Amino acid sequence: MKPTMRKFAPTILIIGVFVFWELFCLLAGISELVLPRPTRILAAFFEYAPAIMPHAWQTLYTTLVGFSFGVMIGLSLGVLIGSSKLAYDTAYPLLVGISSIPKVAVVPILVLWFGAGTVPAILTAMIICIFPIVVNVSTGIATVEPELEDVMRSLKAKRWEMLWNVGLPRSMPYFFASLKVAITLSFVGSVIAETVASNKGVGNMMLIASSSFNVPLVFAGLMILAVMGITLYAIFSVVERRMVGWALRKQ
Amino acid sequence: MSMARFVELENVGVTFGQGPEQTEALQPTSLTVERGDFLAFVGPSGCGKSTILKLVSELLRPTTGNIFFGGRELGAKPVRVGMAFQSASLLPWMSVRDNVMLPLKIVPPFKSGFRSKKNGEYRDRADALLAQVGLEDFADKSPWQLSGGMMQRANLCRALIHDPDILLLDEPFGALDQFTREELWQTLQDLWIDRKSTVMLVTHDLREAAYLANRICVMSPRPGRIIDDRQVSFARPRPIDLTFDPDFVTLVQDLRGLIVHAPNVKKVDAT
Ligand SMILES: Nc1ncnc2c1ncn2[C@@H]1O[C@H](COP(=O)(O)OP(=O)(O)OP(=O)(O)O)[C@@H](O)[C@H]1O
Ligand SMILES: [Mg+2]
């Protein structure tokens, strides 16, 4: 494939999918109540934009707040667990256990504790994104080459010097890679919580729209979620390339 | 060259693990290394060569016996060690120069002045060392832009930048092709002649040991012990053609015979 072709291939695929979708609905005569056409969804989005935007901001806000807390906690836990074999062995089973609980199941408990609304959504967004960050950061730190560790130890490097000069920088590519996954997961978390227990946010809006059979609006909600998700993913990809380009250029 | 006893191993033995899982890696061994000497360890795989280097660098504590450094017990006073392994393990997020300067950031007394001197004195020091091994044009490059041989040159610089009391090299050229390896022998010899560092080199390559070392210790199969300890007195600087000299070839053949026919203590016990 030619380089220019390669660059535009993803865009062409996305457009292709939408065109196919549009044509398929038109030709097969699929009801709007089942699967609206992309053009209808777009129209619905503009039609309801004033109603959608506050919900979108709410979802973005809860996601970002939850995500920020998640990153702080995930990074600290990852550093702690990755830099000590004992902590790694002790805490890992518990983390795996917690992470395997479906997060939807946690929302009712959070509602019980904090009431319906923004707080459970933030907490769900936070909890759901901690695990991948912890796993990635701790792996990055724990897998420092034994030779390098011996070189550092023979220099009588203290633990924190080892961590600061080798472990942390080395785990950064893992960290930034996990951020891309974590931000999308955070969206999943906040939307789930909004759907189950909130009167605000895109999740809640979609729930109400679907109960009144406003299917184009439901899909318009999906669309805004996709757009926000992709935008944040793209932002973190750029940040990743800026911060840890050395890891990508290495052959 | 002063003949002071520099490193002394006194009946030092190492056993890994406990109970039935126990493996004796090193039989009680005594060894004295003089300041400024260049010592090479050769022997079959698993005989405890790396173990000896780890003992001297305090990465490992002996199970039995004592180690002395400059007359004092190891650990009493910090010993400055430079280490290099087969894999160069340079940090990919730093330039070659910053990699070389890494020990200055960690080892006293250099570390206290690191912030203020890293763009001045320390930088010049790293550049001078890099120039000595022929890497002057690569100081600003990233490690992944270097060939394997160049990485090992940088690795040697990193092991030497902080003027170590002792340089410990564990098969540093093991992964290089023959020509590159011989080039690096010469580089290492030049560095040693220039600095008169005390060097302990572990290698599988008997020619490498014979070319570089002043003294060669041959070890038996595991559990290792020193079965032969000999001086190598070819004049310095040794040209690479020395490796075709009949005396050199005889020495290498002798060493080979010692390793191939070394008594295996475990087998003797079993019969
Ligand atoms: N951490 C460890 N735990 C248990 N056994 C070990 C450990 N490290 C080394 N050994 C054993 O001690 C013996 C000596 O190991 P060492 O690494 O010193 O060998 P070596 O002479 O350097 O071998 P090679 O030439 O293959 O590098 C080996 O038989 C090895 O199995
Ligand atoms: Mg070894």
C-alpha cells in the first residue's frame, strides 16, 4: 500500500461503514425504531443539541474527574506494588479480585452510600480505570532488566534512586499506553452509573429517550459518546508520543 | 604498581537455597588480588564465575568466609565498583552521554555536585571518556542508534566514569562478533594502561583472557574452585597479532586442556 493511502485508510474505512449503514437501512427498509440511518442520527443531534449538550458536559465532567483521581491512585499504587516484590505478591491477588467484579454491580452500593447523582458516577469512572494503570505501571517497574539492576545496586543506589532514575522512566511508556485504555473505560464507568442512578448525563438521557422510543436521540447520545471518547483517546495518543517517543522509535 | 593486597577472599564459599534444594555454587575459595592487576576468570558454564564478581560488588553475601578490601572487611567502608555485563543495558530515554554520566548522579562524592556540574565538568569528563573509546560523535545520540560494539564501548565508559576502585566485567564482549570483539580488547587494554584500574574479567573466550589479563584463574565445574592460577607476562601494549604467537597459542591450548579435563567433583563423589 502507498504511504498516503495507508494514512487515510482508517478514515476511508469509517466513512465506508457509515455509507454502508445508510444504504443498508435505506435498501432493506429498516424501521427507524430499530436502527436509524446515520443521517437521521445527525439530524436528531442538531435538533436536540441544546438538550444534549448539558448532558454531554456532565458526562465529560464526571469522566474526567473520576479519571484524574483514578490516574493518581493507579499511578501511586502501581509504583508501590511495582517497586516491592512483597507488595506485588501481597496486593496482586486482591487487585485481580476487585478488578474482576463487574463494575455495574458496584453502582447500587455506591448509590446506597452516596445517593444517586454525580458522586457514584465519578467513583465508578475512577474505580474502573485504576486497574489497567496499576497493572501497567507496576509491570514497567518490576521488569527492569536484572543486569541493569545489578549495575545500579553495585553503585550502591538507594531504592528511591533506582526508582527515580530507572523504574519510573522505564514504566512511562506502559503508563501512557494504559491511559488510552483507562480514559475509554472511564467513559464506560460514568455512563453505566448515569444509566443506573442519575438524573443527568448522556447515559440518563439515552435511558429516558429509549423509554419514549426516541431512537434517533438514543443514537445521537451514542454518537456524542463516541466523539468524546475518540477525541480523548487521540489527545492521550499525542501526549504519549510527545512524552515517550523514545519507546516508539526503538526498533 | 604497588603490590598491596587489594581484594582478599578468605575461604569464601557460596551456597544457594536451603535444605534439599541447596546448590553449592562456589567451594570455599581463597584469592588475593593486587591493586592495578588485571585478572581473568575462565571455566565451564555455571562454575561460579559471575558469583565471584557479585561477591566483590556486594550484590551477594558469602555463605562462609570473609572478603577484605584494602585490608578492611567488605562493607566497612564503601567500595567504588564499576560493572559491565554482556547486555549493555543502556537507558533508551537518555542520550549516550547521559547514560555514561549516570553513576555520577548516584555515587558519592560526585552526586552532591551533579546538578551544578552536569552541564560543565561532568559533561566534559563523559565526553573525554567517550572520545577515548572513539564515540566522540555519538554522545548526543540515543543508545538505539548505536551498533552492538558501540553500545559496549558506552557501557565500558559508564562503568569507568566514577573512577571505580575496581572494574568488574562479566562477559562484556560475549555477544559481539570476532572483529568487533578484538577491537574492544584493544580499547579495554588502552583504558587499563591509561588508568591502571584493578580489573576482574569473566569470560568464556580463552583468547580474550590470554590477550587481556595479567593473571588467569581457571575454575572447575560447579561447585567451582580455582584449579589453576597463572601469570601472563606478554609485554604491553599487546598487539592483536600476539594472538598468532606460538606462546600465546600454547597458553590458550593449556587453558583449554585444563577446563576440558577438569575433575568434576560431583562425579568423583558419586563413584
Ligand atoms: N540466585 C541463584 N539461586 C540459585 N542458584 C544460583 C543462583 N545464582 C546462581 N546460581 C547457581 O550457582 C552456580 C554458579 O552460577 P554463576 O552465575 O556464578 O555461574 P557462571 O560461572 O557465571 O556461569 P556462566 O558462565 O554460565 O555465566 C550455577 O550453577 C547456578 O545454577
Ligand atoms: Mg556468568
